Amino acid sequence: MTRPIPRPHLLPPVLRRPRRLSRRALLAGSAAGGLVAALGVTRAAAQTAADHGTAAPPLRPELGPARPFSFERLAGQAKAIADRPYVAPAIEDPEAYDAIDYNAYWHIQFRKERTVDVGPFPIQFFHEGKYFREPVQISLVENGQSREVIYTRDYFDIPAGNPALKIEGHAGFAGFRVMRPDLKTDWISFLGAAYFRTDGPERQYGQSARAIAIDTGLNEPEEFPRFTHFFLQSNDDGTLTISALIDGPSVSGAMQLTGRDGSGPGGKGQVLEVRTHFFFRKPVDRLGLAPLTSMFWFDETNHDQAFDWRPEVHDTDGLAMITGTGERIWRPLNNPPSVATSSFLDDNIQGFGLMQRDRDFDHYQDDGVFYNRRPSVWIERMGDWGKGSVKLIEIPTNDEIYDNIVAFWEPEQKPRAQDEVSLAYRMTWSAHAPVDWILAKVVSTRLGRGGVPGDNNHPRDQFKFSIDFEGPVLKGLTARDGIKPMVSAPDGVEIIKPFALPVVGTDRWRLIFDLKAPADTDTVDLRAYLARKGTPLTETWLGQFHPKQMETLQR
């Protein structure tokens, strides 16, 4: 059965807020013989050199033996792993890991002076804990050779009495993050299963991404493949390449991300070029590629579902898509009464993403977690994706602590045992989709009781929709310019008196209509846009409505 997923930020606090940890100490590491001198120099070494006006001494993290590395070699390794039966990682002393709960994990702090520089990129590691008990290997790459960073407790400050001390005989790294040069904040983090995230242009973490999703939103348990080995490499063009080996019961794979931080004043966020190769041990009923995971509790549409002082609470407010034929689509997110799965069939979709369009602080009023600053994520197809569908899965929630929204691309052909699936895409973590949207956009969707405002005889079986559009194409148009509302609904559902009008004092246009559905209707999928002389002026609004849920709120 599908349930909301506890939000990663509630497990390791360091992933959520930009207020970071760590104390200073001295690294007593040993150099790895034969490694190129520039690889993996620690901040302790660099600082000591700066203090004495000398070149950095060869003080580096302890590293394993050199091994040949390329992404093609890594993909070959993933294929070889998939040819063998899956072996789950053995957890020694699981009770000790259970004791490293939220509070205990919070007190484990990475020592800043142990930060490892991979070229210009400062790297810090995460410790294992209750929610991150499977170790990952982390290797540094240079000149086609990789060397594993050997775990030592010296990377971390662990207070006396902390239960993490009980696992130090067999502990390892749980993940890592890439810091900014001042070491105050990180811009990308990898921690837990195959999850990762960046903090976008305004440096505020929100939604997450995954390498792959397996059987998400089905009645059977979801599978969570995990990153098992990371390879970090600095490139001459100023980018960082992160390659990763992935393994799980159904699939093994290799993933590579290349990008840089683009946040801060005037920045547009982070852009990652992604390559993936997956090799399947057994058939998978629902394969999710380029998956995104987010939270939507309530906004202006469904605030009545939540008893909360804030006007809106969500990481993202809609799914945006550009189809293979170029149609621009906006699907507002819901907090449905039961798990809802929507499929948007397409052939070589141009792009899709979970977006946080509403970026007005007044609409959230939360100056602790700043939902208005959360990044949108846009997935742009690279190469031929063929036929498939964008899947949107919405899970009921009554709190902001759960990730209850998932979106991904599902190929038309389900993978079978021994199949290989490859996909490439560009991932942009920004305020808005990095494409010319051309048409006017949806800026709000509101819902209420039907009928005429001010009339006490409101029909209880009718509901009113109000959709606002905004964009340069609508600027200066008046009610005399022949703007037509185009609204469609399934058979048996009645659309009553649709009309469109400019919103006084703004450049917005508002589309309003009432809806009447049969009493036994569970879900209604709607489609609407504004047109002039047969030509669309706006993107297509796709709304999913649950009449019974709204009837409950009217009581």
C-alpha cells in the first residue's frame, strides 16, 4: 500500500536548513602513495600552508589503491552485478543503529577542517544513522584512476555518550554533500537510497530527485534501489562530475551527473547533465525514470482541508509539461482523498517538472522554512525517449512532514529480466522552467460553492472554478477582443456558464465556470484554456476534481 514518505529533512537536519555544523580540529591522515598531488587535499592541509606562507603539504585523506575508471567501465560493472542474484547489505548490530535517532544524529558533526577538496569543490561526508544504515563507498577520480576514501571516525565530532560510538568498529559513510567555498552551505547532497537534491537559485532546499523509481504508487511495496559507490571528479571546464553505482533487488545501474552551482545574486540555479544506464534482474511493473519527489499539503485551492495559520504549505504547486508536439500544460497539484495516479501519454516529450510557481512570501507567511524560495525542477529530454507517459502520483497527507507527490517518466515498454534501459536528460533546479513558455501561464486555481455569489440558494451539487492566467500575450486585451473560454469535461459532467474576463487593475484574465457531476462521481478530469480566433492564448490547464471530498467540506 502506498503511503507518504517521511521527508528527508526531518531525518538529517543538515540537509534542510542552511545553518551548518562542525568544529575545527587537526587531521592526522596519511598520504596515499602514488596519487596525483592535487587529488583530495584536505582543508586542514591547505590552511596550515596558508598560515605559514608555503605550498600545501601532501596531507590527504587515507585512500585505497588506484583502479582504472570511466563511466563506460562503471556501466559494465553495473551490468555484471545485475547478472548476479541481489544480495542485501548486511547490517551488523542493527539495535545500535536504531539508537542513532533524529536527536542523536543531529549531534554528529562533520569537522570542517576534514573537508576534502576535489579541485575547487569542497566535499563533506555524512555519518551513518538509524535512517541511513547502509554504507556507501566514495572515491576520488583523476586521470582515469579512482581511489576510495577510507572511512575514519576522525572526520566527525561525535559527543561522548552518543550511540554512534557503538558502531565505530564497522561504521562507514552514508553520503556526502558539496559545499560552497566558505563552507557555510552546501549546494547538492546525496543521502539515503538513491535520493539527491540541490538548493536552487535562492539556496533553499525543497523537493528531491532520485536516480530511479520502482513500483511507485502501486498496491505492492515500493522498491528503493540505493547508491552504493560514488566517484567524484573535477573537470577543466569548472564542472563537477558525480558518477554512481546503483543496486537494488530488481535493478542495477550507473548514473552520471555533471554540473556546477549557479545560485546566489543573479544566479539561475543548478543545471545537471544526467546519463543513466539500468540493467534489470527481473521484470518491473512500473518503471519511473527522472523521478522527482515533493510535498503538497494545501494552497489557495484547498486551504479548507488544513487547520493551519499559514495560507499555503507546499514545496511545489504544479506539474508543468511540454509535449512532443509543443503543447504547454499546467496540472495543479492536489491533496486527494485517496492515492491518485494520473498518466499523461506522449511521444518524445520535450520536458516536464514539478514547479513552485507561486514565489510570493505573503502567500506563505513562513519565515522559518521559506516555501516561497523552494526550487522548481525541470527535466529536459536529451536524445530519443520514444513513447511513454509522465506519471503523477498524489498521496493524501495531513502534514508537511511527508513527501506525498511523485512525478516521473514511464516508458511505454515495461522492462523485463535482462533488459537494459538508458536515458539522458538535463535537470535544471531554478525558480521557473528554463524555456520560453510563449503562452500565458496559470497563476492561481480557486474552488468554491457554485451558483451566484450573494444568493443564499446555492446549489449543493455545483462547484465553481476560478482560474487566473497571466502573461505578455494577454496584456492590453479587453472584453471586446473576443477571448473565448475553452472548457471540456468527461461525458456526464456538466460545465455551466463558462466565461472569461480581464481582472480589473491587473494584466490577468480569469476563467470562471460551474461544474455539476453525477452524485456517484469520484474523480473528474477537466481541461481548459483561453483562445482568440481559434488560437490558444494560454497554456492548457488540466484540473483533477474530487466531488465527494468537496461535499464533505460543505457540511
